[in-house]
Amino acid sequence: MVIGIDMDDTICSTNERIIIEADKYDKEVLGGSGIKNIDAYEFTEMMGWPSEMKGQFFADKLEHIMDNAEIKENAKEVINKLHDEGNKIVFISFRKGKYIKDPYLLTKNWLDRNGVHYDKIYVDTGSKVDECISENVNLFIDDKESHCEDVASAGIDVLLFTNAYNHDEKRFRRVDNWNQVYDYVKEKNNG
Ligand SMILES: [Mg+2]
């Protein structure tokens, strides 16, 4: 089976790292008191920042954030096991060059440093459906509803990885952790 996998908030906890770094940035660089409203849906509202501050923060910190995002529990173990069992692993990330010098190298270095085995990496994608089609992806895993929607519309099986913002989404089969991904692939391979 060919498995297409998103990076941010699917294999690594990028959003959690953004919040930690924004809190630090507000205190250390902007002289503020950190997060204003932890329950806010909008990032700038959470930080109490004017909208242009978000761009400045990402320009200063996004590369560092992605480089330091923690791998999700059991992600390495499950992906490497699936790879050892003969599945092809393709990472497909929306990461773009706007705030990052080299999104491919950043992603490759992170995967290598975290000991994750894979066959191919795509970055700077559009909707991700083109990469899924050209790689003959059988199963696609992403935390973003719009990517799942586009890929599913091409007739490809998708799993929505739960994140802090997608709890209300009901259209796709949901996984909360990597062990559930493994069980689903086993079920699909045997079915
Ligand atoms: Mg993502």
C-alpha cells in the first residue's frame, strides 16, 4: 500500500510548539505578558496581537518552530513498522518557502533526526491531490479537513488526524493517535 502522510499536526505537534514559542516571543521580544486567551480560536486573538504581528512572528520563528516540533507519540514506531512491512511512505506537506528558507531540507532533516523511515517527501503542495494521484496513494492521512476533502474527492481513502480545531468534522474516518492508524492499515490490508 502507498500511504501519503501530512507533516504538521499529523506526525509532529507543530501547533503546540507555535503556542509555546509565541508565549515566549510575546514576553521576551515584545515585552508583553504572554498568552492572553488560551481558549481563543484565532491565533492573534489568543496572543492579543494585531494581525500583522503574526507575520513578523512567523518570519522570525517558524523555521525554528518546525525544526523543534515534537514527534507525536508512537508516530515513528508505527510508520517504521508499516515501512518495514512493505508499505511505501510518502510525506506530503503544504510547507512553503515564505517563512522557511528550504522547506524540503527542513522536513528531510527533521525526519532523519527523528529516525522516521520514508520513500519520498513533497513540500510546497497545493491541495495535495496531484501528489496523491501521481504516487498512486491508497491511503492519505492529514489533520486538515480541506486536504482530506480534496483527496477523498479523487476516490482515495483518507483518515482525518484529530487536532485542536477539527473536532466537529464528521465526514471522514477519524484517528486520534498513531496506533489507530496502524490498526486501520492492518484492517485494510487484510480486507
Ligand atoms: Mg497538517
